[in-house]
Amino acid sequence: MSSPHWDECLLGTGPTAGAPDSGELRRTVGGISEKLLAAQVRELERDGLVSRSVRAGFSLRVEYALTEQ
């Protein structure tokens, strides 16, 4: 179940220089646990509002971006 407050906070971060990862989202929003952040981002992705990409490298980096919707 989505929390309108957190959805608004996450979507309100808007596009930044580059796609933010979960750590950057968490610092930007503030006051959200990793578990809640993951659940909210998954729901936004399922609703088609956020896209998720995984970048391989020294460590995996998961980035999020707003979709056109």
C-alpha cells in the first residue's frame, strides 16, 4: 500500500544531474527507512512512474529515473 506522503516526496525530488541511486534518494528525502524506500520505489516502478536500471561495475549500482508519465 502506497503512502501518498512518501510518493510525493520521492516524485518531488525530480530529475537531477544523472539518475539518483537509492542512497541519494534516501539522503534527499530524509527520514525514510531503507525498507520503506525500497517498497515505495517498487510501487512507483510498478505504476510506471519510475524506471529502474542496474549498472555493473566495481559494485552494482541501481539508478532510478522518472518516466514520461
